[in-house]
Amino acid sequence: MINDDNLNLLELQEDVSNAHTIDVARYIKKIHNLASREEIDSFTTCSCKHDLFLLKCLIEDLYKDLPTFPNQEAEWEKNRVFELLKKGD
């Protein structure tokens, strides 16, 4: 695990690799799946939803501090809209 005291660029690049992004996505989907199950009690479901809300807030807070990349971000948004339209959401 990287801590703030001995952070170097190589460690940072390794820590945020695509494999870690996939692991985080799987973890978030597991929380969602648990919260979505009808046989799970409402206390657990509410707790899972709260966890997702806290993660969403953390990501939004961190994201707003990053530099902007207008062309790439426009492409990301376009792809997201296309995926949503394909799913019918």
C-alpha cells in the first residue's frame, strides 16, 4: 500500500493500474448486487446504498480537483451516452 510519506511516481503508476480499476469496479458491483437482492433485510440494503453514496461523493470530490482534458472528456461523455442509449436507460 502506498502511503503519503514515501510516495513515488513508479509506485503510484503501479497502484492505479487497470487491474486495480477492475478490482474496484467488481467491489462496487458486489455492493450493488447485495443491496439489490430482495431477500436481504432493509438495514443491510440501506447500509450498502449508503456505502455507494459515500464512494460516489468521494469520487466526485477527487474528480473535481483534477486537470481537465476537454477533447478526451467529451469523447468519454459521448461513449457513456451511447452506452446508456443502447441499454435503454
